[in-house]
Amino acid sequence: MESPDDFKYFVEQFDDIQVLKYKLPGFETLSLQQKEYIYYLSQASLAGRDILWDQNFRYNLLIRKTLEAIITSYSGDKETPDYKAFLLYAKKVLFANGIHHHYSNDKFKPGFNIGFFARLINGTEYGKLPLEKGQSSDQLIAFLTPILFDERLFARKVEQKTGVDMIAESASNFYEGVKQNEVEEFYAGKIIPDDPHPISIGLNSKVVKVNGKVTEEVYKSGGKYGAAINKIIQWLENAIIAAETDKQKDELIILIEYYKTGDLKKWDEYNIAWARNTAPMVDYINGFIENYEDPLGMKATWEAIVDYTDFEATRRTRIITANAQWFEDNSPIQPQYRKEKVTGIAAKVINIAMLGGDCYPVSPLGINLPNADWIRKEVGSKSVTLANIAEAHDITSQGNGFLEEFAYDQAEADRIKKFGSLSDALHTDLHECVGHASGKLAPGTDPNALKNYASSLEEARADLFALYFIMDKKILELGLLPDEDAAKASYDTYLRNGLLTQVVRIKPGKDIEEAHMRNRSAIAHWVYEKGRPENIVELIRKEEKSYVRINDYLKLRNLFGELLREIQRVKSEGDYETGKRLIENFGVKIDPDLHAEILARYKRLNLAPYTGFVNPKLIPIYNPEGEMTDVEVEYVNDYLGQMLEYGRNYSFL
Ligand SMILES: [Zn+2]
């Protein structure tokens, strides 16, 4: 094990990706029971990996198994440019959990040709290829070639362009043989009007047509993905024995029942139990949770993490939580959309111990769950910041030249270096602990009214809440920031990112698609436009380069407040048209000249825009009686090696 001082976060860089590892601070100080609990939950986090691959695209597993067979047994020359191009392609596919880019959703273009692909398969051990009964390797080649190489086939994982059949245009695997209007009709009949406790309809199933009739294949033991779900259940059953409290045991029992039945009422029941369980040191996420990959925003991808509390950093979020009602009462939103009583916001800082499913290898930075609005309102939610993941990001990004290139002047760069980490962390805390928890719907508003704009608008609402309050005197009074310059650092970073630099993740000529990016772009461009008459935010050209300068921080704060009020109204009233206009007019398009300039400047820095992580290996130690006596952490430095190991040990579909 590496000592903290010589810990190297960097593992590998390829294409637009850097792979890091994360540290498990204080893991050795946990009790044996806690370590045991973490170990079982971590196995449950890895066991569902194949589910996500299949959800992303229905041929992803076949493709991955083919790539794994080639990498481990191809007998040809591995030093040729063609093979190296193949290996790069394979690494990208493994990173994205499929053949579409995890962020842009575009299908990867192989850097080798069809002929070489055939040679690769013919040079691979026959017994390792994922052949169906009676299938020849030539038939496998013929089947996979158009899927990998034909640019028109399965071109996009998720397509949310308005005016197209989003299901037909998306390769993600939540629907098969059905049209968008058929799915909408199918689910319209299932919504119970004015149900105060609506289940998350359609969350855990694939919609297919059987004998001309639209029907659901539910993800559950004995159903769709049953083999992988059974493995998850098996590890969760082990975890019950090592759970820290009886409440946690009860909660796991409900989760297992849900996995066995697929019953969405059980899912809500589980989420209520989970949201109430705020005391334990060790916690986890395991289920079908986020709906970003479904063009209709209904079906959830499988994800999992295991985590444990970081007590030191939790102090900050305790203060925020203790003052949650003050924030709500002083928020600029319309009084009728404020919560009279903000309940149960459990905010804490955690360290990740394992990432799985849709959280691996790209980790979230903060988590705020459960998603169901009525549970959030009546029971509350858990909101966490991921300390060890943020630290890995921060430390690797210091001194890489980015700030020197894009900050307007030295004063801004100095401000960010001095306060950037702290103000970023506080922004995330405010976003997660009070931002998402704030506000309420008007009576009778359909929680799904904002459809494909719901995620972007929700992220915008939480970001604006954080932006508005970070500049408040209250923050200084509470001792959350040392002085006003720290809040300025937060505004500098947000606008520089939203107006300029976040587009480094997007290819020339493309629109912004991802929900968080749309949100940041929409907020930054809206305040820029609104503040133009008073020159509140200025875009400045200096030596052929664009910079952002904020001329009046307090007026900018008022603009954030104004937009927060409007977006809360849009959500509370389910005003789809206004929400759509805000995102489409300010969040989607990129000025092509500016885009080209930013990409060129960024390219010269030679940095990767996307970051993912390898997991540590948790190794249980047993005594001769077969009892677990310890769990050791082994940090992994081999990205491809870990991917292949997961393919060997956690492939259940
Ligand atoms: Zn959020």
C-alpha cells in the first residue's frame, strides 16, 4: 500500500480521457464489522455491471466479450499501428460501458478498417469468442461489422432533439419495436390522476411489443436481467449480516424484496427507509436510479456505490443543514412555492469505497437521492459530497496550465488558486443540501411535466440556489467562507466555465446535449444577455483570445436570484413551454467561432476533458476458521487490467 505522501492519482491518459485512482482515507480505522459490510456491498456494486452495458445498447455485451477475447488471446502482431488503434478503441468502449461516448452519446469511429477487424477475430482463440450455438466466426464478423463500422446505424445512444421519434433515433435499450407515441399512450393509461404518492412509473423495465401488444419486461429476479440481479441479491444478503444497525438490516430486506418482485411500491418503501437511515457510518446506493439515458426520461440505468462518512469535512454541511429553513425563507422564489418546513436534509461528506454500474468509471461529484418528489417532500433526502473523488480531481488539476490560459487576469487566477477548492466545495454543498431540497410544486402539477427538459432545469434550480446564497453575508457570518473574494472565485469559475470552457468536451459543429452542461450554459448565457445593458458580465477579446470579466458581482447575484425565481415557477407550475425556451435559447447552441477558438487553446494544453477512476481492490482476509479478520485495500494502477478482471469475474448476463 502506498503511503499518503507518495500517492499518485494519475493512472493513464488516452484520447479525451484521463484515468485516476482515488484514496480511501481512514479506511484502516474502521471497525472490522464496517469493513466487512463495505466488502459485501462492494461486491453487490460490481455484480450488476453487465446490466448497464445491455441498457446502453443491446449489442454492447456481445461487443465487449468479443473485444475481451481479442485482447486476451489474439495471436497476431500487437505492435502494429492497426492493433494499437484497436486497443485505443477497446479502451474507449470499456470506459463508456459501450460503443457510444459516455458524454456526447455519439457512436465511436474505429481507427482501423473492416478488413483488420476480420483479421483480429480470425487471429483470436476460437473457444474464447462469444459465438452462439452453430455460429461461425465469419458469421460473427458479418454480424458485428455493420454495427461497429456503419456510421448511420445506431449513431446516437440518446437523441433528445425535438421533432424526431426519440425512441427510434436512440440506440439505448429501453424500448424495442415500439414507437414513441405508442409508449406515451401505454404509460398515459397507467398514471393515476392526483395520486399524492405516485410510483415512478416505467422506472425498471424495457418496453417491447409481444404479438402486436405493447408490454413491459420488468427488471427483477426471474425476469429481465434476472441472472445479474440474483448475484446482487446474494451479496446484499451477506451484507445484512454485517449491517451496522437493525434499521439498516430492515432497509436491505426491502431492497431485496424489490429486486425479487420488481414492485415499484417496494422501491418507494425502500427509498423511504433508506432516506430515514441517516445515522450509519457506511452507506451505499444500489438500484435503477437515474433516467438521463432514457430519451423519454422515465427508465433508469443501474448504478451502485459504497461509501463511508468523512467526519472532518461534514462540519461544513452540518452548518448548512442547520440553517436550511433560513435559506428557504430568504430564497428569492415566490412565497407560495417555498417549503413551509424543509425536512430531513441529511447532508454529509463521504468517501467512496467502490464505484459500480453507471457510476463507474465516471464518478458523480455529489449525490442527492431519492428522486421521487413526494418522498423528498414528506420524508426528506440524503445529500452527499464525495470528498476523496473531489480531492483526486483537484490535486490533478492544480498546475496544469488551464487557469493561466483562461482566467481574465492574474487577480482572478490568484483568487481561484487561493479559494477555488473551498468555494467549489461550498457550491456543491449548497447545491446538494439546500438547492435540490428547496421549493415545492403547485397542487395538481404533474411531476413529469417538464419531460426532456426536467433534468437540465432541476440542475439549474439547484445551481442557482447555490450561486445566489454563496454571495450572501450569512455565509460569512456562519464561517463557511473566510471573505468575499472567495464567493467571487465561485462566480468567476461558473461564468468562465458556462460561457467559454465547458465546450472543450464537445466536437465542432455539435450542440450541447448533457443535462448539467445545458444547465450551466443556460444560466451563464441568460445572465450575460440580461446584464448586457449594464455591462454586468463582459466578454473581452485580448490578443485574439476571449475572456470573461465580471464587472459587478452584486448585480450578477441579483440576476441569479431572478432566474432562480423563474425556474422555480416553471417547475412548480409545470410550465413546459417556458422551460423548453430557457434551455433551447440559452443552453444548447454554441457559437462556432468561439467554439473553435476554445478548442484550439485547450488543445495546446494537452489535457483530457473527461475523468474516470479505477477502483481500489478490497481484499478480505480470513482466519483458518474461515472468518473474515480484516479487509485490505490494494490500489490499482492498471486500467485495462481492471476492466478485464471485471469482465472475468462479474459477467452474469
Ligand atoms: Zn444536482
